[in-house]
Amino acid sequence: MLSLEFILLAASLLLLISVVASKASGRLGVPALVLFLAIGMFAGSDGPGGIQFEDYELTQRLGILALVFILFAGGLDTDWGFVRPALWKGLSLATLGVLITAALVGAFVVLVFDFSWLQGLLVGAIVSSTDAAAVFAIMRSRGVGLKGDLKPLIELESGSNDPMAVFLTTALVSLLQNAETSPWLLIPMLLQQMGLGALCGYLFGRAMTWIVNHLNLEYEGLYPVMTLGLVLLTYSATTLIGGNGFLAIYLAGIVMGNAYLIHKRSLRRFHDGLAWLMQIVMFLTLGLLVFPSRLPAVIGAGLLISAFLILVARPVSVLLTLLPFRMDLRETAMVGWVGLRGAVPIILATFPLLAGIDRVGIIFDLVFFIVLTSVLIQGTTIPLMARWLRVDTPQRQRTRAPLEFEPSHGISGDLIEIELPPSSSAVGKRIVELGLPQGVLLALIGRGDTFLVPGGSTLLEAGDVIHLLAEKSEQGKVHALLTTE
């Protein structure tokens, strides 16, 4: 039996190597998750590390726990005003788009390979959701921006489509286990899970916000600990009453992130770091679980399914789903291309394994190969595809401001940033001439790579990033004052 010290040594080395590897992922144009998986495979039983690991139940539970915190962090960091213009398009892709993708891939698997309809649809459901973290990590590292509503649409879809994929997977596993179950029973089950998930997400989000703002803990370090408990309570309680816990936790994060919340900045940082830790641990574990020696047996089938998913199923599902919204064809093509598959499909592939479904071994290996192919092909070509479709826009990197503000009890304002457009009527004026409303304090001006402490005689220039402390009621007036012609 291995000693605790040896286990801790191995875990710490794998964690540190993964963190360092994430720095190289941007330069190589490869998503960090691929490197995390590769490190896990290198350390596994088929690699030089020789770590023996084949505990699918532990992997599934760890994956579910990781997904809970990743979804909550994603919701907490979602700007509702940013994604609201793409709300209906994003929700359509997260539900109908996932369903069409699963059906198309399932039909292809059935027609080309020796799978039953339920088995084929199960493969389609497992690989039907997309990964937001990988997409935006690549775009940030390569300085790629997207025009119009593309970025909020992709962000909203990728953050909200996992619940539908989880539901389809668990439902099909249930049908495979119980052949007498009628597929029509899935419709009320879907309505129940999504309805209760949405309701619980909103109610728990409001309750969590109230608790954080009113409990008035003596030690600030206890607030992240409290939110950990609230996150787990939200997921588990929603799931136990028959709702979709993943949808609930994502919506609860959005509600909290867009409400007045004391210690919001520190809580976001804590949960962002926790989400990264969860992703690293999850991908390392999945890498340890995979046996590379078994992958050559599924290369042919995996390449065919991956090609169909990338070139047919995903684009067709996006096109059909967005058809009523009359989106530009080039933008629709871009949304179709950035449908990267991530860790969620690999986690979902453990569900049939633990359920004892026929041919689960080959399904797991197929799913892993499909995810790897999707990330390597689509992930490395996102900047090229954005330029080719002419939907890219330069993403200017701002110098981080040496100024932070943490809302606390009794303070209703917040620190906001406004960039002065060249057409703004404020350009060329002195600060004293702006006529800022009461309850607004201009704290700092970012100009290029430098920052200015403003005075009343400071002249404003186009492109200045204005940092203001403003009451909630005055923020709209300030934004209009500084951005209108």
C-alpha cells in the first residue's frame, strides 16, 4: 500500500506540472485541457509513470463535483447585460441544438457501425455538449475577438448546454437498462427536470445572495467557505427533488454574479481558482483512466464519427436552430466551428460504464478519441477560421489597473470602467467640465500602458479607460455622459 507522503508527492508534482503546462498551451495554440489529459496519460499505467488507476465510479463522482463548481464559477462570472442580447439564440442552441446534434450523430453511428438505435443515440448524447473554457482560453491567448453577438452567444450556449446533454445521457442509459420503459415518459421527465432546475436555480441564487449580504460574518475568509456549502446544497437539494442540479447551479451563479454582493471580487477569484483546480484534477484523473494502448482499435471509427460531428452534425444543428433568428451565414458557420468537445462527454461516458450497458468499453474509448480529435482540430484552428470567415475583430489587451474595490455593508456603489470612444462628447474636455452627478467619483484614468490620478484640469482623450466609483442609480447616467456624441 502506498504511503500518504508518496501519494501527496505524486499529486503535487502532477498539479505543478499541469499549471506550468497551461502557460505553454497558448503559445502552442493547443487548449490546456489537452495538455492536462496528456500529463495524466503519461503518468498512467500505459505511460512511464505507471500509476495504476481504473476506478470509474470515483472518476464519475469526482467529475460531477468538478462540473458543479465549474458551472457555478462560469455563472458567477457571466455578465447578464453582455449575454442578454443572445439569450434566445443561446437557449435554443443549448436545448434544441444539443438534441439535433445527438440525433444526427446517433443516426450516423447506427447506420455506419454495428450499434443498436439506443446505443447509437447514447453515443450522440454523450458528445452533444460543447466546452466554453477551451474556446475562450484559446481566443484570449491568441488575441482573437469576435464581432457582434458571437462571443456572448458562444459563452451562453457553452455554459448552459451541459444540463441537456446530462439529461439525454441518463435518460438513454435508463432506457437501455429497462427495455419496457416508454420513450414518451422522457418528455414529462425533461419538463420536470428543466422546470425545477430553473426555479431552484433562481430561488437558491436569491437566497444565497441574501445570506452572503446579511449574515455579516466576523472573518472575511469564511465567506468562500460558506459559498462552498451553499453551492453543494443547491445542487444536491435540486437533484433530490427531481430537478436538474447542473442547470440550477449555473443559474444560481448568474443570479449571484449580477446582484449586489459584498466581497464579490474576492468570491469570484476564489471560485475561479477552484474551477481551475477542479478542471486540472478532473482532466488528470481522466487521463489516468484512459489506456492509450486501446485507442488504436477505435481510430478508424473515431475519425469517421469526429469528421461527421465536426463537418455535418454540429454545423447542421446550428444552422437549423438559428434559422428563425436570420443570423448572417458567416457568423452561423463560426458558431458551428467553435463547438469544441471537452471533459463533460468523457465524464458522461462513465455513466453507461457503471450501469453495465453492453459495449461500454468501446463507447468510452470512442468518446475519448472524439473529444481529443475535436479539441486538436477545432481548437487549433479557431483564429484561422475567424479570419477566413471575416468575423474576427482585434482584441485589445488592457493593462490591469492598480485599483480594486470591494463592496461592503452600507455601500451600494461599485467601481466601473468606461472606455471613451473617439466620438464621445467628453473627449477634449477637462474633468471639471463634465458635470458628473452626485455620488460619482472619478478615481483613475488608464491611458495606454500608464495610469493617471485625475485632477479637475485633466484633459480626457479618446481611448481613455475611466475608472469611476458610482452609486447604482447613477451608473447609467455616467455611461451615457461619457459615451454619447
